[in-house]
Amino acid sequence: MHLVKSIATGLLLAGCVLASAVPKPAPAPVAHHPSYKIAPKVFIVSMFKPEAAVWWNIPEFDLFAHNITVPGASPVYPDIYCTADYSICQLITGEGEINAAITVSSIAFSPFFDLTHTYFLIAGIAGVNPKVATIGGVTFARYAVQVALQYEIDIRDLGPNYTSPYIPQGAYAPDQYPASIYGTEVFEVNAELRSLAASFARTAQLADSDTSKAYRAKYVTDNGTFAAGTQAPSVVECDVTTSDVYFSGTILDDVFDNTINVLTNGTGVYCSTAQEDNATLEALLRAASHKRVDFSRIIVMRTASDFERPYPGQSAIDNLLYADQGAFGPALQNIYNAGIKVVQGILDGWNKTFAAGVKPSNYIGDEFGTLGGKPDFGPGTTIARQETSALKKRGLAKRGRRL
């Protein structure tokens, strides 16, 4: 989830967007008998209420037909919503990595569900890199990268040779691959499924606003650096960062662009900035390792609510806190506009394509090779799993410091 620039603006825009679709009261939670397994075809993963509410009171289906309380889900969002036939369900994780990991783990390991053939549509808003995409646009990721899992030294404490406050753990410079690997730094999902989902989404008419159109025009430059950011909303296949820190500004954005480049061995394309996706994917990966979900059935979709860096001549603080980019409302609406096409595409093509699954041609999973296969990023599973890397990260290998 990537929050709007100010509380006042956020509340105003959210009210405008949701006024036309005020959710009816959810039915009372029901205790589901553990022997009856709910097997949805699509599970929508929302991160907070505005993202979730765009799916409520829509003409295509009614998510409030069933309301199931799941132990371990968010205390703010304790219930799972499902359609009458249970073919589509929705969960709300709560914002941030910890909330996402615990909520998704609780659902994935719940005895209430059979998720072995379920497609997970992670559908939220995010910041966006104007070099690659634009506000109001829709992005589909192949890689999710946990960019802030690094050493950090305040840039003011570093010498003039450093342009980044971040250094990969166990490394000595920003452009080096980390020597200490946790396993959650990079996830790769099914590229074929991503492209199918993007093709469905491209049939949608995307929402926009006059304010966003005017704001995009400020990113016009003579060299066309931000040409993508000046265009109307569209669907782009590019990758997502995960960080609990809500970062903004050209320096950090370039730093994390480099982080994605390093951690994906030059394959990833940095475009959207979120707070939950690696946590959600780690929870699903652990469930997949126990045959509870199919990791090849995950779609990571983020719509762009704001530019993650200022336009030329603008301050970073103005871009983050004060400027009205006009994209929060359209980004929320485009979760539905694009997402409903993805859901319908899966359901309409269930018997022909999606029941059996979409076979990936790329590696899927984490850096450890937990689900099998050989990662196409990182130093290789043997090196990634070495315990000595943890000692190096803590400084024992570097300085002889006691753990």
C-alpha cells in the first residue's frame, strides 16, 4: 500500500471515489466447519479498506455473500469475503510487511481453505517511477524486490565518494551483490501468467483526472527522461519494490533502481513502490512448499497513485507531502477497472486454460530455490544458503567482532 500525500487530501479523494460505492454492511461472521474446504478460483488480496472497497457492490459479483472469520487475520480486517459459490474471495492484509505476512500465512494455512488451484491477485496502489510508467497506470510485476533490507548509514555521515546511504548486507559498496542473504530479497513469479493478466487488463478503460493530466505535464523534459510519466494511464509490465519505509525523492529512487538491477542480475525493471508484496510472496512461498498453494498462480498488480520522485525544479518534500497529483482516486478505480478484466479472464478461460494452470517458462520462487529449479538471479542457491554469510553480515568476518 502506498499512501496518498497528505491525510487531508487522502480523506477527500477517498471519499469522492468511494461515495458512489459505499459498501453495505457485511453479514455477521460465520464459523466455517473445518471439514468443508472452500476452494476459490480467484483470491483478491487487498491491503487496506480503500483498495478493498472498489470490489464491493459491483455488478459482476457480490463478495458479501459469505463472510468468514479466520484466526490470525488482521484484527482490523478479520474476515474473508466470498461470493455465493465461493469462486471468488477477498482478504485484506493490513498495511506493511508484518501485517501482510501474518495475514496471508493465516489464510494459506487455514483448514477452511483448499487453495491448491487458486489464483492470487495482489491488487493495490503504489508509487511509480516516471521513467517507466505514469500515475493512474497499471503495473504487473515479474520480480518483487525487498530494497530496504540493507545496511544504512546516513548520507551525511559518509564521504564524498558515496552517493547512496544503502550498502547491501555483507558487501562494501552499493553495486555489489549482498553476501548475507535472508531469502526474502527477491521473488520471481510466473511471467507467462503476468503477460496474460496484462493482456486482460489492456482491454479496460482506465480512469484519469484533470489534475493528474496537469501534473504529468510537469515531467516533460528536453531529453525525454520522463516521457513515460507524461503519457495517459496504460498497462505496463515492470517490477515492484517492497519497503516498510515510505521513501521518496530522486536520490533514494535511483538507489533502489540500482538495487533492483543488482539483485535481479540486470533483468528487473524498477517502476512501482509498495509496502507488502515480498511479505505476501514469502507467506505464499512457504505455503507452496507444503503443497497448500501453487506459486505459479500469483499475479502482482499495482496501480499508480503518485510519482515517487519530484519533477524537475520541484522539491522532494513538496512532491511527497503537499502536491496534489490527482491520482489517488483514479488509481483506486483502476484496481477495479483493470482487475475485473483479470478476474473475468481467469473465470471465462477456466476450463480451457486456467484450471490446469499456466506453465511458466521462467524460474519462479525465491533466491534459495525453495520450490525447486535454478534461480536466474543471485549467486546460486548453494552460496545463498551458506551460514557463513550471516557471520559476514554481523561483522565477524570483516573485523573479528564478537556476535
